[in-house]
Amino acid sequence: MENLNNFQLLEYAAWGISGVLGLWMLFDMIRTNAKYSESTLISSREGEIEDVLVIDPPHQGGHR
Amino acid sequence: MTQSTAIHGEKVSLLRVLGPGHVWALGVGIVLVGEYMGWNFAVGKGGALAALIACWTAGLLYTCVAMIDSEVTSTVAAAGGQYAQAKHIVGPLMAFNVGLFLVLAYTMLEAGNAITAGYLVQAVGGMAGFEGVHDKPFIVLTIVALAWLNYRGVFATLTFSLIVTAIACFAIVVLFAAVRPWTDDVLKPGELINGLPYGWLGVIAALHFGLWFYLGIEGTTQAAEEVRSPARALPLGTMTGMITLLVAATMTWYICVGLMPWEYLGQAITPLFDAARLTGSLWLMVFLFVGTIFSTLASANGCINDASRAWFSMGRDRYLPVWFGAVHPVYRTPFRSIVFLVPVALIFALGAPLDQVITFSILSGLLGYTFMSFNMVMFRRKWPLGSIRRGYVHPFHPLPAFVLLLLCSVTYFAVFLGYGTQLVAMMVFYIIVSAWFAFHRYKYVKRGDQFTMAWPRPVGY
């Protein structure tokens, strides 16, 4: 470990952050798949102009 | 705070939160990295003057693309962009191919950007005196971190693109002003431009890399289902993006050919950064390095956005397993498509050389542009002006479509000169997957459900 320089630490940090974010996405995807029915998840239809939704009103991108 | 049950019990769709600025950032953000690196290989193919001819010829090609895209997309307001256009105007087999062109073009471009970002960080480590520095951790970080951003929501994703793209654009303008182009104190274009060393064949060969000035501007259409006003925002964002790129491309060319001999410029890896180094100004060097990194990140970010929308749209129509057509109920993004494309991008980024990755991306893009010329003629024939409401009507039809087709044909020849094997391999790949779709996959498609636009019957049907 005493041979580690600052750049190597940066490399390990990059691997670590990548791992955390990758696992977060996988975990959230699995959790979402389990939490909502498949018919809800694939209910989007092309070309629907009216944004009638839906689920989870607090998460409207701050635009309501 | 999340809610596990649906209020209306049923629907979840992509979120309409984007404005024209985001559309501009999506288009210019994907492309601007081509100004920072890559375009200059055109100089190596045919000299500085050939690169300028290629720059403006490709600019004409992409102006046609932007005009055609703006008109069609202002009526087909759906994620998937050209894929959705092909489905409604030409037919399912064309749509399947166009969808794949888009996914491969953007995923490979994303991989190319990640390779470049990794290289730049590695180069900084080397310049700082560190030994045994690696690029792979930063390649992986670029792809995974930007995929995570895309997963979490389109508004934050494209706002990020807007900020970094604006800074990268501004860096080019600042460099242009700093070299005082109105004097000959710094720039010496008269001494460095040497005509056409390889004649007109060199000009045609240069076209291959002339595309890098604009490759990806057509990606603005992928945002069609997430902009607040598609009929206004898409044409506005796309056309202003094209104007930005034409100006930035010409500035970039003038700065670089005025500072570097064509023999060096033709093989430089980071020409704009090198130009900043030649000015001798430390702050300009730092600013252009930041611009280079930001343009790379903006491009990779936009590519993830676009590739995932195209993949998602194909899944939603069952051209691919419908599992990919899911929208995240909280973040309102095509989350499964985003996650699925992460390992695909990693395989290309870690396992293939940069020039091959970029060439496959360019070829997929070219196939898409060729489709657009046919698509536009069919669109006007089936639905003439006045039959459906258009947010934008492009002028001089059918001239842009014919010009586009002609320029695509010349560019195929240019690519064939340098990468003939890849061109043939790509064609074989698309023929095989077309056969798979026609003979196997299409039976799973719900044929009536895929045509969603409330258009009148086409003329002649």
C-alpha cells in the first residue's frame, strides 16, 4: 500500500464510484420491477400528448 | 417519498419537461466533441483546404438532415425519432433497421467518447509525472456515471448537457477571440494553407471525417416525447443547433489551420487544445482542456439518452422484447433500456479500437441519413401539405432530399476508400438482422397498435 500514489488512489476511486452507481441502478431496477406490476411499467403509449399520469405526484420533475 | 400504487391505476409515461434549450444541448452536445477532435483527420486526407470544403459540404448535408428532420418530427412527436418516422411513413422492416442504426450509432459514439475521456485523464496523469497510469477506470466511470444520471431523470440529464455544452462552445469562441483573427499577429493561414496536395480525390476522402463536425445533430428528435411543445421546440432547437455548429466548425478550422502545418494537424489527437498550447497562454490551455473534457461528457451523455429512447421505442412496439418498453414510475425514464445498454457500451469501449468504433458509428449514421431522403419524398407524397398539421415546413422540397441522397452516396465512396471492409461487414450485419426480423420477430408485433398518429389515410390508400 505504501507504493500507492495519488493517481492510483484516483483510479481506485473511479472503480469504486462506478461499482456503487452500477449496483445502485441494478438494485433500483430489481426493486422497481418487484414493486410495480408489469402492466403498469409497460403502459406507456407512443404519441400521447396529454400528460395525465399517474404515479408518484411528488416526482414530477419540479414542473407542476 | 414514493407511492407504490397508481393513482389512476394504470399509466406511466415519459415526462414532458424539456424546452428548446435542452433540445439544442442534446443536438450540439452530442456533436461538439467532433470540433475538439476527429475533424482534423480530414486535413490529413486532403490538406487544409480539402478539410474546409468537406466541412461546408458536410454542413450542407446536415442542413438538409436538420430541415427534413424538423418537418417530419414536428408531426411525429414520439420517442425513437427517425425510428417512429420510418414506422409511420415507410413500414416495419425499414423502422426496425432505422432503430438499429440509431442504437448502434449512438452506443458506439458513446463508447468512443468514453475512450477519449479515459485517454485525456490518463494523459493528464502522465504529464503530471505519475507512472503506470491507466485509462480503463475512467472509461468505465464515464459510462456508468452518465448512465446513472440518465436513469435518474431526463431534466437533470439534459440540464447537465446544456451547462457543459455551453461552456465548451464558449471556450471555442474565447480561443477565436484570443488569437485575434482580424490581425496576422498569431494566425498565419496564408503561409500554412498549401492548396490540395492530393487533388480532388483528397477532398472526397476528407468527407469521411468532415462528418465529425456535425455527426449526431439529428439526435434532437429522440426528445420528441419529452419536450413540452414538440412542434415548436424541436425545429427551434435543431435549427439553432445546426447554426451553432456551422459557426463553431468554421471558427475551429480557421484557428487550427492558421496555427499548425497540415502535416501535424492531420494526425493531432486534440487539435483545439494544441492550438491553445501554441498561444502560450496557460489559462487558455486550461480552459480548452476543460472544454475538451466537457464536450466529451456532453456527447456521451446525449448518446446514452438517444440510444436508450430508440431501444425503448422498439421494445414498446414489440420489435424487441416488450420488457424494454418499461418506464420508471418515479424517474419517468426508460430505465431498463438504459441499464441494458451499459454493458453493450462497455464492451465496445474496452474491447475495440477507437477508429473502428467511430467508423461503425459513422456508417450507421450514414445509413440513417440515406433513409431520411427517401422518407421525406414518401412523406410529402402520402401526406401533402395541408393534409396534416406541421409545426415546420422546410423550403425547396424535393431539392434537400435529393442533395442529401447525392451527398450520402459520395460519402459512402469516401468511407469505402478508407474502411471498405467495415462498410461491407456492416451491410452484411444489417441484412442478417433484417432477415431475423422479417421471418421471426415480426410475428410478435401487434400490428394495429404500433400506428398511433391520428393522421388521415395517406393519398392513394
